[in-house]
Amino acid sequence: MAFIDIGFGNMVSSERLVCVAGAESAPIRRLVQDARDRGALVDCSSGKKSKSVLVMDSEHVILSALSSEEISGLLKNADGEK
């Protein structure tokens, strides 16, 4: 199982990751609010502005202070190490 660092020492399983999206669009903000309402939101931004939103296969939504481009690079590195 490969993990990627999403900032501030927080890690997620790359195998359980469904998508990474920018946090600025209205549909993503609605997705985050819906996850917050149902108790499935995990804020890993440590008080910083959330730049990306990770959706997991368990329907959990994770906020990260790293940009989606940075996370994409980490995913490519994790795939290359397999």
C-alpha cells in the first residue's frame, strides 16, 4: 500500500484515492459542505487555505493545503516507485 504526503505530516493511501480537485469551484465547495454535514470531512490543511480536495473511495472528503498539481506530482512519484 503506497501513501502520499498531503502536507503537514498527513498521509493518504494512493490506492483509495478517487480524485483530486481544486478547491475553488462552486460544485467542489458544495461537495465539501455536504461532507461536513454528514461528518465525512477531514481537514488536513492545518488552518491554512485549502487548495485541493481529495475524494476517497469511502466517500470521505479530505482538504489539503497543497495544490492539486503538487499532489499529482506526488502520485506520479508514488506510481514510479512501485
